[in-house]
Amino acid sequence: MTALRLSVAQLARLAELGQAAWPREACALLVGHADGDALQVTEVVLANNISTDPDREFELDPAVHFATLRRLRDDPARTNSIIGHWHSHPNGRDAPSAKDAAMVSDPGLVWLISAVHDGRALAPRAFRAISQETGFAFLPLTIEQQD
Ligand SMILES: [Zn+2]
């Protein structure tokens, strides 16, 4: 997998969510499936950031996580799964922070991150957490926009 494919509408929604939550971090689950060499996002599921320090970190609402897992499991087609998550970095970098790196527990998940500077969201960047001998590393993914 080298690319993450999102629609223009999904990218616009993420920008809106990041801007609405600013100066706090916003977060969402990414649902989708593998399609050739890309990961196709089919759904962005907004989740409350339940962190006690939401200006500096995020914690996805586990109720939304479980409800999404259940819904995908009950779908007879079973086409999609949770492929990763998105969160915003208010006035931060568009790359995983040291705190993010410490949070990785599930290698293979996509980390999509939008920097939001002074309430304006920049284009997100995507990474995939991979397991290495020394711990976890983030491999950049190309973002493919589709209509
Ligand atoms: Zn972060």
C-alpha cells in the first residue's frame, strides 16, 4: 500500500471538522478497504475527542469505535473495515508527534493528520504505522484525491 484515496468531499469535511474544533484536536475514524495499490476511504466517522487535554492530544470516543466495529461486522458484505483514523494538530506540524508515536498500538493503521493554523486547515498528510525492531515508524502515504 502506497496511497490513501479520499474524495474531494471527504477532504473538505476533514478540513471543516479541524477548523470547527480549533484550537482543540478533532478526530475521526477512517473506514474503507484495499483497492489495488491504494487504500480507499469509504467513510469518515466523526468521534468525540475525549482526551482530558484536547488542546494537545486526542483520544477517540471508544463508544463510536465499538459502534463502528459492530456495524461493519454486521454488514453481510464485510467489504469495509476501520483502516485508520484522522486527527488535527492545532498550530502544529502535519506529521505524527512524539505523543502520537507513543500511542501506536496497532501496526498497519493509517494515520491521517491535518495541521490547522490559526483556524485554517492545511491539506492533510497520511502515514502508515509499521512495526520495526526499534519500535514503530511512520511510513508516508501519497494522498490521491478523487471526485
Ligand atoms: Zn497528533
